[in-house]
Amino acid sequence: MTMAARSDAPKRIVILGAGSAIAEEAARAWARRGPVRFALVGRQPDRLEAVAANLRVLGAEAASYAADLDTADAAALISRMAAEMGRLDIVLLAYGTLGDQQACERDPKAASQLLHTNFISAAAWCLAAASALEAQGHGSLVVIGSVAGDRGRASNFIYGAAKGGLGILLQGLAHRLTKAGARAVLIKPGFVDTPMTAHISGRGGPLWSTPARVAAVIVKVAEPASKGRAIVYAPRFWRWIMFVIRNIPERIFHKTRL
Amino acid sequence: MIFQRRADVVSWGRVVRVPQTVAMPRFRDEIADAMMSEMPGGLLAIGQRRSYGDSIFNTGGHLIDMRALDRFLAFDRDTGILRAEAGVTLGQIMRLAVPAGYFPAVTPGTRHVTLGGALANDVHGKNHHVAGTFGRHVTRIGLLRSDGYRELSPGDNLFAATIGGLGLTGVILWAEIQLQRIGSSDLDVEITPYDSLEAFWQLAEASTASHEHTVAWIDFAARGRKLGRGIFTRANWRATGSLQTHSEGFRRSVPFEVPFCLLSGPSMRAFNALYYRVQKGKRGPQVQPYADFFHPLDAVADWNRLYGRRGFYQYQCVVPAGSMRDAIAALVGAIVQAGQGSALAVLKTCGAIPSPGLLSFPMEGATLALDFPNRGAETLALMSRLDGIVREAGGRLYAAKDGRIPKETWAAGYPQTATFARFVDPRFASDFWRRVA
């Protein structure tokens, strides 16, 4: 694919987990910026259709692909979408589940399910998308990780392990894709006010962000011209918070209840 | 959908502060699930919380915050028919519709209201004398009741109950509205200072046929012979020109709640005097973008915080044409006599177009809206005196506003309440409804 083809409108964007609050905000932001053709993947057809209808009214084209991202054949669906759309400019992976740490500690099956959803299946989508981007010689893979992947904490280290693993995977993919002219970026949001965190009390403090703010970071780093890092915190100040958290000596860290 | 107890749910007047149990769904199917289960204290859907009083509260029950259901479903650029989820704001609609040459047929004084809220309060605007209320431009409603989902059209009894029904007939999931064609996003505006209520009535009457939008602001710093003086504004959309949307941000904001009221007593009078002078300086014809004309207060985020910790009451009444001149003079006189005044006193004549809702507020006559800082018993006593004048004149009060309308005053203004009650969903409730029903 040549440079000229890259700027051809509309932009082709695949969203894995299009029903997520952050993904929908990113999709709206893309739709407002210019012509886009979306492929929306998610489990619930009605919800996908609601998201798609809105994007169409905002001027974009949108096709829904109902699939359970946890179990679907990633490679097959990525090739199908690439074929139907002509090319892939951006692939955003936005699905995941916070799970229940305590249930996972009691029941290894629940733990392995959580790891499967957040890491094994996500890795399959990332690898399939990376191959497609590598073959066409351009495009961005953007994956939503979490600051929970930066250091294991008693309160959510199984979710954290999956998101941490995704970080290593994305670093490797970014390294591999550079040669082909494509990119891979992991976004690490801090606390975001979404349905995923609706059960947490004390939301809304200075550390809490909104899906729209995280989406703005996603839109920015997904630009082909963006020269950013492979790991991006959203909002950016989380980079410094997590720097401190990663460097707290163990003997002190173990006394906390984080 | 997870319900959470929150202490930060306040209505625009900020008087009542009672913790509420709230959930914020993102998809319509989540609400259907919640309705299947028993919800102690009942349900009520709420939007942007721009109602001033207690009609958005359901203390001891459950609230469904609809703001995340903010998707467009369809927009026909040939006919101007728009269908959207209830949480879409009028501001969002304007951003979509204005470049296509359309505008909501009715807009209240703020664009930060949801479609569902505009419909549930059957809001009106400066063009009431030619367009009627918001509900007149609603062509279809998707309503989820505890006994099932249905689609309503004008003419249905449940449609009439839902328009202006304060969310009590079920959850408005989506609505379809007919937008108005515009040739420009600007209006030709004419600002005219007037020096007595008599002059206001003459201006209002002379402008109904020639102008689509009319409104007046009363200067409560004026006394004696100048009592009732103010600024009369009238406008028409320009026929042609650019179609530019408003900017999303706020020009100014009130970043925190001031500990005391900045808009009472001498400061309020100073504000009135200054505002009068500034507006008088702007007299004459001019061109204004729609946001400046319709939503001047939207330029200041959270302006309601200026009223301080105790908040403020907004009091809005409408009195019928036959008695409006005497009644408005009596109301203005009573306010001045009480030494209270109001920073934002808005006076407007309403036209004869019937409102489609059973509990719609507007009627042919004149409506007066006032802001009173909450000074406790003193303020309540004043409003009670005003209630007497309104009842005597055969008028009524706006449910979205003061949050304390006594049951008898409500019943006198809305004799249809008993009919309306038959359409209230048995699983729905609000603090307002418990007070007046």
C-alpha cells in the first residue's frame, strides 16, 4: 500500500468491543473528524446496531459483526473484515472484563476464564491484526490495557497479570511492526468512570477520568503520523503515578492495602 | 446496570440535598432488565438535572440517569425528522442539525437539556406564540413501562400523559421530533428598553405578528413610577447566511459553590441596574448567533453556584390572558414590596396554541419567571403570597421550577391531575408526585 492510498478517504477502522464506553467515544471522535468506514465487533447485536446507527447519523459508514470476542476465530474474522473493507487503517481492541479477584482466588476456573478473556483471546486478535497491518505495510493497532498491569497488587493481580502480559505483547508487536511501517500502541487508562467501574465507590475524584478523555488519547496515538511510544498512559500523569508505584520498595508496598 | 447511593445528585436550584440511588445505563436493554425486578420506592428516569426543584428526585426509590443513552437513531435531511435516544441533549441536536439547515422547533433558555427532559416537561421558548410547546413537534415516543414497551403517537391518551408527564408514565427511551428549517444560524435581534409594564404589553402585542421570538427582562432595581421597566427583545431567524454551530466549551465558569449568595440584596440590585444599563446601551437592531440569543446563560458553566450553599428557588407562573395585566402588576408589586427582587426576571406572553400534554404548563396569557435566593421562611412566605395572586388570576405554576408547589395550588392549576394519575406507571414515583398527588 502506498502513501497515497493511506490518505484515501474514508479511513477504515475496526473496533473490537465496540459496545465499550471508551470505544464508543473514540468512534464518535473519529466520525466527527472526517469520513470513516467502521467495522464494529461485539457480542450483542442490538447494542452494536445502536452504536452503528448513531455513527451513521454522524456521517460515517458502519457495519456490525456480532461475535463473541472471547471465543471467535480472530484470524478468520480479521481477514474477512480486511477483505470487505479493502484495507485496515486502525484496529482498536477495547474489550475486557475486570472480573472478581476473590472469586478467581477461590476458583481456578474463574481465574483462567478471566485470563482467557483479557489475555489469551486478546493476544489472538492482536496477532491477527498485526499480521494484516504488516502485510499491507501500514496501519495502527491500538489496545486498551490498564495501569493494573504495572505492578501486582493483592486486590486485582489476576486482571493485572493479563493486562501486564498484553503490555509485553504490544511492546514486541511494536518492535516487529516498525520495519513494515505499521504501529502498535498500548493505552493504559487510570481510573475511568465507566460501567466497568460503576461498583466502585468514591468515583469522581481528581484521579478519575472520563471515557471521552481516554478516547481523545486513543484518537491521537492512532494517527499514522504519531511518533509516540508503544506504551501510553491516559491521562498522561498516570505515567508518573505508576513510576512511583512501581518503585515503592516491597517491604513498604506489602504493608499497604492497595 | 448497577444502582449506587450518591450524595451529589442536585437539581438546578441546589436547595434540596438528599442522597439518591442512581444507575447510569448505556443501552436500552439494561433498563428493561431493571424493570423486571422489584424496585423498592419506585423508578424515575432523569436527564441533565436542569429542573430546579424536586421533580428529578425519588428519595427512597431509584433513579435512572439517562445521560449515557445519547445516540441518534435516524436523521432525514430531506424532511427534518430526527429520532434519538432520550439522553441526547438539544445542544447535540443543534450540532447535528444546524449545518443541515435545521433547528429544534422549540428551545428553552438552555441547550443543556435532554430530549427526554424537554418532552417530559413540555418545555417552551421565546417562540411560544407561533410554535407552541416542545411537545407539539414530537411525532413519536418509545416508552418503556413496567408492563411492556410501546410506541406512542400524537392522539394517543398515553402520548398526552407522557408529554409534560414529568417522567411518571414510564421511561422515555427515544423520541422522534420534527425540526424547523432555518436559512441561517443567526437571528435579526432588536433590543428595546421600555419604562413601564404598560409599555411592555404594547410592545408584546405589536410584536406577536411580526416576530417569531419575543421576551422581556424586568429590572427589579427600578421603583415607583419606573416599576416594571425592563428590556424587550424580539427576533426573527435571518433568511440566508452561514450555518454555524455553537462552540462546545463555556466562555466562563463558576468553578466552585460560593459559600454565600452573590445575588441577593444590594448586589442583586446592583446587578439589575448594571444589566439594564448594558442592555440599554445595546438598544436597536443587531445580528446574533443562535447561542447568544437563546442561551446566554449557557456561556457561564454552573452559574447556579453563584446563589451559594443554600441555593435558590426559581418561581414560574402563567396567568390567563383575561387577567394577566392585573396579575403581573400585582406579582411585580408584591415582590418589590417584600424587598426581594430577582436577578433574572423574565416576562413573556404565550400564544393560543394548545399544549399537547395533560400536565403541560403554558396557556394563553403571560408567564413570569423569577429567581429568588433561598432565604428560608422569608422566601417561602413570599412565594406563598405570589401563589395567592396566581390562583386568584386563574393561573398555574411550572412543576419543573420551584419544588414546593403546595398540593392545593397544584390541584387548582391542573384540574386534569386525576385523569393524568390513571396513566402513571404503578412502579414509578418522584418526590414531586408524592407531594402533589
